Amino acid sequence: MTREITLSKAVNEGIAEEMRRDPAVFLMGEDVAEAGTPFKVLSGLVEEFGTERVIDTPISEPGFVGMAVGAAMTGSRPIVDLMFGDFIFLVMDQLCNQAAKTHYMSGGKLTVPMVLRTNLGATRRSAAQHSQSLHALVAHIPGLKVALPSSAYEAKGLLKTAIRDDNPVVIFEDKLMYQDKAQVPEEEYLIPFGEANVVRPGRDITLVATSSMVQVCTKAADALAKEGIEAEVIDPRTIVPLDEATILDSVRKTSRVIVVDEGHQSFGVTAEIAARIAEKAFYYLDAPVARMGAMDVPVPFSPALEDLTVPTPEGVAARARQLCRGEVADAA
Amino acid sequence: MGQAKANTEDYLRMYTQMVRIRAFEDNANQLYLSAKMPGLTHMYSGQEAVAVGICEALEDDDRITSTHRGHGHCVAKGAEFKQMFCELLGKAEGYCRGKGGSMHIADQDHGNLGANAIVGGSMGIATGAALTAKLQGTGRVAVCFFGDGATAQGLWYEVMNMAALWKLPVIYACENNGYSEYTKTEEIAAGSITARAEAFGIESFEVDGQDVLAVNDLTQKLVARCRKGEGPFFMNLKTYRYHGHHVGDINRDYYRAKDEEAEWKTLRDPIVNFGKWLEEQRIVTADELVGINDTVRKEAEEAVAYAEKAAYPDASEVDMHVYAGVPHALSA
Ligand SMILES: Cc1ncc(C[n+]2csc(CCOP(=O)(O)OP(=O)(O)O)c2C)c(N)n1
Ligand SMILES: [Mg+2]
């Protein structure tokens, strides 16, 4: 049995289920208890689990993320709420120098089973410090796993897996998708890491899309289908670990690919996935590997400018048409 | 009321500046409620005596750093309504050409180094401005505005230490409005905030942030001492925000009692009380105060009308200002 719920509710359910299952799991972050976060994602949890396990912190991100690392090393399983993905810059040392390296540096003796939940996504008119998509930064650091849910169903299944993982996991939810609904099973389920989802099958071109870009690419695929171009949309779900096999299989079949992600285009997720395709499926390609990310500028406030900086269904469809017709503007 | 030191002209300017802030915010709130403003914004209403009392003790070349709740600082430091409303609406004539919006509004001409969407994010910047003042012997002072919630950021303790070691001309002004977001400050701040600054040997003051004369009087003295190399200083200003955390935070009884709000608004309003005092001292008549209010309201409404009609930035601006000295970051 399934029912339709919002991404916000799915996250809330996932956390509640895991907190009921495992008393070592606790939540901490700013305004997570009574307020249930500004996005109201965690509403109701403090009523069920109390302030001992749903902990409101001061505005001290490096401090409480560091505490989560220490708690995780000593038998707790903390879930940290970082209100905006942009604040990840404040906690980079705790996350990247401490959490990410502890297992390795201790020769496998210590583990850091913590989850950092945060968000990404522009076009909310929140300007340059509340709109960034920074998942590539943490994906760059060995030792951290990175999940990018693309719907309510994915958000719950990936979060539950993250909580049970013995490694530090960073989950980026798209803050514009909290009210988006999807069918979610009544019964318990988990989504394993490193298994991409073929969202929509197709034979002519592959669209590899993360997070909210799955919606963008699905819309693009709908438009392309009307013109006889069948696009296959693949959602990697986690970028670390990355399910290379599913992506490569698809590209070998379609021979064309666009990688779409909301992080800045340069030195990011699109570059990494495109490089792997070029390395491992080069002889199957009929067109250069294309990629579309956020424009390499800080996110502007003005709606007139902000909308220009992110990939859109129209933009993806236009690029796909070019590739399918053999008109590739950027290829040297 | 604090001590009466200024002359009639100064008094009237302080009164007018407070009224200007209130009028600006009432109009900004209205723009949000009528869905004309992109994104969210944080109202300064209720805290006017802090920004005005402090900024009236500064000169144009003295620097301030501001916060997410920054319109009041911006007005008090000398900004114009038109350019401010244009910025809030993302228009090209805004102070930041629509790139910053409410949370990043800056006014270089009047020494406002900018609002900041990272809580505590400007503490280093203000202290650095004071470092320039000292290194270059400019005689300038920097005021760092921040909220009580921001005192939880570790950065503050790092920069206070250096400011005290190096006797920098910086004044840390904590606008203690009792809340950070949806949490009472007493729940997230241990011990005494004032004592924390004192622990660095920084001379610290607690002042009624609803009393513009008290704030101004103290600031004048501290600014003069800063210019003589006797800084840094800390001010803990007790004040109150009238609205929710941001304009969308409307149902807030769960964390803040309506009675408490009503009490501050009716008994401790900085504008009403200063107006009464001005009348009592026979500096102005009630009619004159009404006249000031009417003029300011009209000015604000005209500026809103102007901003609504103003043009958005041209699409070509999206990759301008990414790097100084590079007209367009993305054109080859
Ligand atoms: C580093 C960081 N953490 C969290 C936030 C989210 N946030 C914005 S304002 C705010 C509360 C700030 O409280 P305070 O400093 O007292 O300022 P006030 O809003 O009361 O003016 C929080 C938690 C942020 N913008 N930056
Ligand atoms: Mg506050």
C-alpha cells in the first residue's frame, strides 16, 4: 500500500521510524524542537521523543557538528540539521578534517555514524548565501557519503539508509521540494546507496539528473517525446557512492548524454560524471558528453537574473535536440 | 530618557530617522503581504533607537556592518529610500543592482559594508575594517551590529581577542531582542553575554536600546575614545523586534506571548516615547510630530511606487561583478 505524502512528511517519518527503532539515534540543530525547523520538516518529533533526543542548539554550527562527530565516535547516532546548505562552509573542518578521516586515520578502529541533513537549490529569491548547491564540495572528500533525494519516496528511503550507515553521510534535500508529493509505501522500506534509479526509459539520449534536476529532466523528456526523441532519465540517488554501471549501460545504449546538476558547473558533479563517461564509454558515443549546471556566478537575488542561472526543462530539451540532430554548438 | 546633550536639530533628525525606519519597514511588510516582493525579509521595527542612536554618533566614513535584519542600519547610516526599495524588489537601480536584495543591502557611500545572511558573518569584517583604520591611521571607527543569537558564533570570540590585543577601534553592538528565530535567547545563551566580552578585558556596557538618547550619548563617548585608540568596546542593547522573525512568521504564539508583544509596543516604543519627551521638553509640538510622520510616510510611498515601476537589471548583468576588473566573467 502507498499513499501520497510530501517530501517534508517523508523525512519526518523516516527520522521518527529510526528513532523508534534505535535509541542511539538523536536529532540536533537550530530550532528543530518546538519550531520543527523553519521549513517545519521536523514538527511533532519533540512531542514524541522529548528534548533529550530532539535538541535545540545555539547558532554554533561548528560546535554542534563537532559534537555530533564525537557523539558518533562514542556510540550515538546523531542526525544533525543544518538549516541551509550554505552554512556547510562553517562546518567544513568538523566534517572534512574530522568526520571524514577518523575511520581511515584510526586504521578502521573508530567509526562516525552520523547524518548531516541539509539542503540545496536556488530560485527561492534568497540570494547568494541561502541558495547554493554545495554537494560537490563534500563529495570531493573521501570518507563522506553524499545522497541527493529527488522525491518524497527517495528522501525517506535514502535517509533511513543513511541513519543505519556506519559512515558520515551528508544528505542534501531540495528546499523547493519540501511540499512536493509522491507515492510512498505505508510499510517500511530502505533505498540502498549506490543504486541509480532509471526514472524513465528511453533509447535516444540519456539525461543523468540529480535532486530537483530529475524533475527538470523529466519535463524535458516529456517535451522531447512529443517530437519523437526518447530520453532516458537516470537519477544516481547518491553521488558517493556512484552507480557508474547504470549510467554507463544507459549511455552505451543511447550514445548521447547530458549530465544535469544544480551545483556550479565548473569543477563539480557534472564534470565528474561526464569525465567517467568519456573515460569508460567513449567509443559508444555519437556526440560529445554534454553537461548543464548552475551558472558560474554567485546566485543573484533579482528574479530577472536568478532564473537565468539554473538549468530549465526548455534548456535541457534544446540541448538534447542539438545532440540528437548532430548540431553540437560547443564541441571543438 | 537618557541625557539631553544634543541640540534641537540633532533631536529632530534622530526622531525623523526613527520614523523613516518604521515607515520603510511598514511598506516593506506591505510589499511582502501583497506578494510584490521576492523572497522574505526581516523587519527592524521596534529596534529603531539602536540603529539611530548609534549611527547618529558616526560620520559617513565610519564603517558599519549589518545583519539579516538590516534595513534599519542602512537607513540610519544615510541611505535613500528609492535605492533601498529598488534593491528589495530586485531592480537595477537598487544599491546592489538587485544582486543582493534585503539580506545583502550595502551602501558604500555612507560606510555601510553590508547586511549579512550568515549570522555572525560580519564580525570578522567589522574588526578588519577597524584594523585598516588602525594600520592606516585614518581615525575611523567600525561598528559591528549583530543579534543576541549571533553571540553563539565562535568567530566573535576569536575577533574580540584580537581586537582587544591590538586595541582596535571597533564597537561590538549586540542588539539583544530576546529571541533568535523562534527560540528565547535565555534558552541558548549560558551565563552573561556582557561578561563574555569583559573576559577579554573589553570595556562593556548595558544600555536600554529603546532609549535613543541613552544609546546616542554612550556611543558618542565610545566613538571619541575609539578615535583616541582606547577601543574596542562592547554594548549590550536591550531591545525588541515587533514582527516575527521574518515577514512570513505570523502565527508565533507558540514561542512568544501576545501580551509580551503588546507590552513592549504600548509602553516601550522608542519613537512614541522619544516623541513624548520632545513635547515635554517643548522642543516640538504634537502637530509638528504629526507633520514629520506625514512627510516621511509620503516619501516612503513615493519611493515604493518608483521602485515598482523601475526596470529589472538586463540579463547581461548576470555575469558582471563576479571578479573585480573582469567586465563579464563568462564571456570569452
Ligand atoms: C550561520 C547561520 N546560522 C543560522 C542562520 C539562520 N538564522 C538566520 S537569523 C537567525 C537568528 C538570529 O538571531 P539574532 O542573532 O538574535 O538576530 P535577530 O534575528 O534576533 O535580529 C538564524 C538562526 C544563519 N542565517 N546563519
Ligand atoms: Mg535576537
